[in-house]
Amino acid sequence: MKDSIVIDMEYADYDIIDGTPNVHRHHIFEGTSDRKLSDEDGLWVPLSREHHEGNMSVHKNKEMRVLMHIIGQLAWEKHYIACYVGSSETDAREAFRKRYRKSYL
């Protein structure tokens, strides 16, 4: 799995929400094809068991899932702009839409 583009890898062993250790790596975009893209693009975050699988987790709580999708898209667009000098926010948004078939913003 590629390093995360969402967080500094120095903090990859701590929950992105509350900083607790012993984390799972959560792919921000789910489903067979999107999980593969998340792997390729470094779109994962460290989450504690509670935030990954518990009652308030990304898998059971719509607000948490939406928040992760927004965070993931913003990180992807920021990374795109940094890699493709001269590209704009509009270019990055359109490229994200083409790759993931929708925008979460």
C-alpha cells in the first residue's frame, strides 16, 4: 500500500480523529474499483477500531463516511495540483471526477 497523501506518515500509527494508537488503515473510497484506486493514490487514513468498525465508525455512520470522502478528495486535489504544475483547482476537481466518477464537494 502506498504511503498516505492525507496524513504525514510520521503519524500513521495514530488515529486521525483522536490520536489513539493501534490503528487500522481505512481506504477512504470503498468498493472493489475505488479501493484499488485508493491504494494507488495513497487515500487511506489511520483509524482506531472504534472509528473504523464501532458504532460511530466510517462503516456505520454516514456523517463520518461523508467527512472522510471530503478529506480524501481535498487531499487528492491538493496532491494533483502539486504534481501538475500550472493546473488549477478546477482542473483538479475535474480530474478527480473522471477518476472516481463523482465529486464529494
